[in-house]
Amino acid sequence: MIEKLKNKSEILFWKFAIYLIQRGYGKGCKTSDLEDMPEIFKTAQSVFHSGRCPSCRSKEVCNWISGHIELLKM
């Protein structure tokens, strides 16, 4: 019972995180910047300072969080 409650509260937390990310950075572009310009990002030295499109990165993060939520529901 307690585990279910913990999972529900964690799911609510992650859904709110997705909302905040999408509000701040957008829901993502129609195409990924990695698909449009892969040669630019192969030479990037840091994942955090790669000059990537913030909207595209936020879409990837939200997709990962959505997968995490699905695992919590199992």
C-alpha cells in the first residue's frame, strides 16, 4: 500500500517536471537537431555545452521521463 502511494506521488512529481520543462523550453521541434545537423554535434566537447536546440533537448528529456513514468506504473 505504501509503495503504491510512493509511486503515485513520484508519478505526480515527474508529470509536474514535464510540465515545467515544456513550459520553459517548448514541446520540441518537429525534427530533431541531431537529425538535421549531425555533423555539428559530433565535435561537441560537452553534452551540457553542445550548442544544441533547447527545445529538442527538452523533448528528449520529457520522452525519457515519460518512459520512467511507465516503468513506475508497472
